Amino acid sequence: MSNRKITIAVFMLLFGFLSLRSVAQEQKLYLQFAESEMKRFPEAWQIDHGKRLYFGYGQGLGCLAMLKMWEKTNDKKYFDYVEAWADTIINDEGSIHLYKRETYNIDYINPGKILFTLYEKTGKEKYKLAIENLMSQLKVHPRTLEGAYWHKLIYPHQIWLDGIYMADPFIAAYGQFTDDNTNIDDVINHILVTAKHTYDPETGLYYHAWDESKKQQWASKVTGQSPNFWGRSMGWWFMALVDVLDFIPKDYPQRNEIVFLINGLAETLPKYQDNEGLWWQVLDKIGKEKNYQEASVNAMFMYSFAKAANKGYISESYKTVAEKTLQGIQKKLLKKEADGTLTLIQCNAVAGLGGHPYRDGSYDYYVNERIRENDAKATGPFIMGLLELDR
């Protein structure tokens, strides 16, 4: 065979391989779902069905997933989608639109996670100033006697599992950003204090919240714990534990205690997974009247199991738990619309404790909260979980 024919043959083989690779890439579920989100919400402030420009934790979670899409695909449209939102919502002085520090709302911290990447890649000083703006809240944010952050000023003396995800990966990232280990120490303390007061040794699960004062109607007068195991609250908790380790050096004191907590979750949670690979709104009440397979807890657990296994925090065999969850989601919680977009159904829109009207943390409360489709608390972790499963 002539050199020319060999060259042509090699070229055809290479072209065929690249074509197959391109087709395979197009078929990736994370691409399909991310594209569906961007079609539903052409601008990032619309994520989570947003009606106004707002620095919300749902938009922050969705944008974090899009930044991970950019890192995976190197397609700048994902980065630009996120940066357009941040650039619009943060002014040149680092002030954040509609952000009110005086509310001491820990939910405000979550969107700040994207700012480290945006500052690194754009060099825009306002992103650094916004990071410092959020940290200025945390430096004076009210705390329990053991140094754990209150969830909000309007929820005094209360630690919610949700808040660990909202704040601690950001604080850990800030510790790495500034090379200040006092922030890492703060994160570890916040986590260990929360574990101490929310863990239930009988089930291996964690209660949604703890009231140090034991004055809330929902709080046990003996332990201060809320009465039920809400699925998404443990999803926030699991994701937080896995994510903070990105910023804590491997030989750091007490880091292994967080790894220990992750292993406890990995061992316990499959016991509450149903035959279809799914978890329920109230975790330990599978099949009970009005309880249901809820999308966000499944997306969050899928992400956490896959990432923890990829990082070596838990046995690699646990990745099969995440894969089983994905199969359940595809079977029961994912649907294809007429326009080809993908939709996550059975997302609990919101759940909390206290407030007006009063939320008592009862079983009936959790199973009767509003359900909707394509909630960012489900869609963001779903994209991130798919990316972890593809590693």
C-alpha cells in the first residue's frame, strides 16, 4: 500500500473515531439536561423559576452546576451564562443587589461560591469585594454558645442542616483563598457541633434542625431536635461534608472526623433506599400515605455518593449506589417534554421550620408542602451528580 493510501486510511479512521466521540458526547445526559435548563431559563436569574434579579441560593446552586459544566466541556457558553448574572447583580463596589446583611440570613452565602472562580478567570475586582462583603456578614453572624452559626436572625439559636451547605464550603474556600486556617477551623467546628446535636444513633440519620434554647414548638424539650428526618436536609448535609473537603488539606487536624461522618452516611443511607433505588421526602417513612420519591434528595445523594467515591472518601463500590439512584430517577422522576427538553418532577419546592404560618416539622407538614417541577435544589445537584458519574 502506498504512503498516500496509508495516510488516507489513517485519516478516515481518525475522522470516524472523532465522529463517534462527538455523537457520544452529544448523547451525554448531563449535556441534555444542562441544555434543557438553559432553554427553560435563558438567563441565570430565571433559574429556580426566578421572577426578578436576585442573589438567591437556588440561582447560586444552578450556576455552580453550570460552572462545573464549563469545566467539564470547556464550552464557554456555560461560563458566560453564569458571569452575565453575577456581572449584573454585583456593582463595581462589590455591593450585591437586594442583599441585606442585617438579616443575618445564611442562605445569602451560598451564591458566593461561584465568585472565587469568576474572580480568578475575569480578574474583576468587584467579585473579590463581594466575597469580602459576604465574609463581613459571617464575621459578626450570630452563633450558638459552641460557635455554630444561627440559620437566620429570625430563627435564633437554631442550627439547620441546610445552613451547613449554604455557608461552610464558601468559608472553606475563603480559607484557601486567603491562606487563613482560622476559617478552616471554623468550618470544622460548625460541622462537628451540628453533627453532635442533630445525629440520631438509633437510625444513623440526622434531624433537620436543632434549637439550642429548646423553646421552639417543633423542638424536643429534652434534646432540642426537630421531630423528623427530612430528605433534602440530609442532602444538603451530605453535599456540604463532601464539598468542604475540596478546601481542607489532607493532613489537617480533624479532617478525618469529617471523612468519618461521610462514611457513616454512606453506610446508613442505602438502608433507606427503596427497591427502585430512590429515597423519599421523609426518609424513614417509605410508602407511608402521602410520602413520595422526592427529586432533590435523590439528586443530592447521587452527587454525594459519586463524588465521595471518586475522591476516595468512601469505598469505590459505593458508586453503584449513585448509579442505582440514577436509574431510579430516569425511571420515575425524569420526563421528556414535547420540545425535547428534560424535566425533573416531584421536587419539594420548599420546607422549613417555624415562621408564619408556623411550620411544626411534623410528618404531615413535610408531605403536604408544595411540589413542582425543575426546582434548582434538584436540577443543580442532578447535573453535578451526572458529571461525577461520568468521571
